[in-house]
Amino acid sequence: MKTEQITGIVAFLLISALMVGFVSADGADGYDIEIETVESNCLSDGNETGIVEVETTDNGLVISGFMQTPNPCYVVNVSGIERDGDRYILDLVPEPEEGVCIQCVGNVKYELLFASDESGVVEVLHDEERVGEFEFNGTESTGSGSADMTVFEIISNWFSSVFGF
């Protein structure tokens, strides 16, 4: 194996390890979901929980929220996606990170990107408890131009072009 390929693989693994808390899912039903844990702290009197901001995009939504956790060493992931017609129900759950953690009630901030080819409604659950429902306008794909790529695909393409694998 070439030195450049080994270096590329090691660099790719290091970058992947740095992206803990980032999840991307391409739905087979015409949707795309990306979720990233942005920050986590101890919950205090001034902290918010639940959905704090919703932004519309060309073909979906960016939802920012906070989830209360047993301690701040958690990430937020999508545990389930249910589709009923034009309604998408996303259940977000906290998952513990490994290692020792400060003992306080945590407040974990996440950012969720939901994109679809069709218009509809996204219902967000925090550990099976409804916290919000939001409408979005999707865009029909015309088959021309380039598709949006996930962060993983962008990094993977970059490594392929740089290291030739």
C-alpha cells in the first residue's frame, strides 16, 4: 500500500473521530436527515429546553433545540423515523458518550437538518414526547444540476481526489 493511501486513511479516520455527534441519513422515501450535537453544558436557570429556532430552507427545515440529559456527556441522535403520508415523525433521543463526566443535569444543544423532495410536516419528539410540529415546502427534483452532498461525502470525495483512492 502506498504511503499516501495510508496517510489518507489515517487522516480520514481522525476526521471521522472528530465528528462524534454528527449523524446523516439518506431516507429511501425521498428525504434526508442530518443531526449534529452542537454543544452541551450543565442545565441552569437561564437555559432553554425544547425547540428554540426553526429556519426554512429551499427544500426543508433546520431545527435547533435543547434536550435535557442526566449529565452533559450526551449526544442527540434520531432513534426513529415514521412516515405517514406527508407527515414525518422524528424521535430524537440522548445517547451517552463514553468516559467520566461531571455530575450535573445536562442541557445538550442539537441542530437537525431535514430536507425532502415533497412538501409536508415534520413532528419532533424528544424521547417520545412531542415538542413541535413544523410545515415545510420541498422541491421537486428535475434531474439536472448537482445534488446536495453530506459532510461525509464531501470529505470522502476530497480524500479521493487528494490521495487517489
